[in-house]
Amino acid sequence: MRILDLTIKDLVQILRDRKTLIFLVAMPVVFTIFMGFMYRSPAQASDPRLALGWVDGDPQGALSQALRTMFENSGAFRIVNVESSQASEMVSSGQLAAALIIPSDFSQRTLTGESAQITLLGDQATNTGQQVLQLARPLILRLNSAAAIARLTNPAGEAALLAGFDQAIQAWSQLDSGGPVAVSQLARGETNGEGSTPENPYNQTSPGILVMFSIFSLVTSATLLVAERKTRTLQRLMTTAMQPWQIIVGHLLAMFSLVFLQSLVLVVFGQLLLGVDYLRQPLGIFLVVLGLGLWVASMGLLIGVIAKGDEQVVLYSMVAMFVFAALGGAWFPLETAGRVFATIGHFTPAACAMDGFQNVLVRGLGLGSTLLPAVILLAYALGFFWLAVWLFRKGQLA
């Protein structure tokens, strides 16, 4: 009960000031809306289709031409003719979402059943790379199936094979336009109905601002620990029946409660007003928010232990917010950054939180995709907590 009494005392002291409520709720909401508009404007002005580099080693082939027509008609791709030597660099730099490389004699070899491997050049570790693969695979399979049908129905003669291929492709087109089987291609920014729309800019800004302000909210809670030390309230607490670990846990629970409640408010705001489908996987989102709260509270406890005054609390919290928010992908997706920057960023706990959120919101994954980020956040929380307790005990014994 002593621990809970200390926790309640901290929360009452924090929430007594109306300015604190404005800072904890109003500012994150305003920043979320503002950043969402910034993300939305360029997206609406630019072509929403995926830029697909086209390296055609068989430009006169009937099958390569048919494949290009299928990609263009899908509505998901914007075809860009590129040279083979430029494709890899343009994909790596982000100028292209991916590149499709068609080998020479592709049409003839495919019609006759010989091996003619198409190469899809892209980074499958990114959302864009996965999206290109999911959209391109059925088109390529459709082409191969049409060629196989042509071989079965017209086993002799190139002209007969091409005629059979044309008939199979036309049959696929009729199915797309309302036949007995409706085949719908997912355009960029759409999902299969299980997740929210990645094109919604708030899928990035809502969890990003949530993570960023969770860190900066420690200014308020960490200041309490510094104030207790300056007014010697902490020293008086040490002379009571409370053990040092109880004092630490009491303050930790107050910090965690503050961060957790703030995160829940922002999740509800994003769900109800911004169209961010957090509730598609409520347990997964809860685990990520829980891990985030424990990590941030442990880091706030550490800041409160090492800071000598209010100015240092603000400074350390600001540095933590900017460093972790930038490196963790809270301001922009790490896939859009350079490979070195993204690799370094993924080692940060903020990136784990963003991965957990975006596995649900953007990638449309299930509960299992949030478990690893939540566990890593818990590991970071334990590390920060141990360091804070060690420094606290060392300070009291000094």
C-alpha cells in the first residue's frame, strides 16, 4: 500500500496542474493532425502508383509486351524504362519501388516451356518491396499459366501457340471485367480489408507522435523526483518504514501510469477521429503500448536520478525525444532513410515500438508480429530500470 500511496501522490501532484493536461493531450493531438497534413499533401500531389523499373531484354516478344500491358492495366504500377546497369542503383536510392528484368528470348522460351526466369529486383525487407512482390506475382503467374494453356491446347507451331496464348490472356481479361470470377488488384495504399489503409498518413504520424510525446512527457514526472531531492523530501522518505526499492517502484509506477494513460488517449483519438485502425489487433497494440510505457518510465526514472535540476531534466528529456524519435522512425518511415541510418535506427527501442504499431497498421500482420517488439521493449525497460536503481543506491550510499 505504501507503494501505491506514493504512486497516487505523484499522479495527483502531476495532474493538479491544468497546463500538464494540455501538454500531455492537446499538444500530441495538434502535432498528430499537423504532421498528418504534411504527409498527405505530397502524396495527393504525386502519382500514387508504385514506380516499377522495366528492363526488357525481349522488347519485340509477344509475351513481354503482354506482360507490360498487364502491369500497366493493373493500376498499381507506373512503368519506367531503365537500363540494366541503372536498375539496382535506382532501387537502392528509392527512385524506384522495384525493377523487373525480363531476359532475352523470354517470349519464345516461355511458349515452348523452356526456363526463362524473370527477376524482380527489390528490397523484400521493406513494406514497399513486399507490396510490389504481392502485386507482381499474380500477374507473372497469370502470364505463365496462359503460356501453359497455349502449349496444352496448341502443341505444334509458333503461330498456333501465340494464338492460344492470346485466347488465354483474353479469357483472363474477361474474368477481370465481370466474369464468373472477379480478380481485383490491390492498388497502392489499399489492403485486403484486414488492416487500415497504408495511404492514410495518420498510420505513420499517429503512432510516431505517440512515441515521441511519450518520451517527452517524462519532463513532468522526472521533475518530481528532482524536486523531492532538492526539498529533501526524498531523504525524509528514506528514514521512514519504506524500503528504497519501494520508493523507486512507487515513482516508476507513477511514470508508467502517466505514459500509459497518455498513450491510450492518443490511441482512442487515432481510432475514432483519424481512421487509424488500432483495434484491428487490440491485444497486440496493448502489448506494444505496455512495453513502450515500461521502457519510457524506466528511462524517466533514470533521468530523474541523474539530473541535478529542472533544467537538466528538460535537457535530457529533449535529447532523448529527438534522438529516439528521429532514429526510431517516429518522424518518417525508416525505409525511406539510407540503409546505414535505418540499420542503426532499428537498434533503438523507439524503432521497436514503431515496428510493433506498423506491423498492425501498415503491414496488416497479426498478434504474433507485436510479440517480439514488446519483448525487446521490456528488455530495454529492465536495462534502464537496473541502471536507475544502481545509480540511486550509489547516490544514497555516497
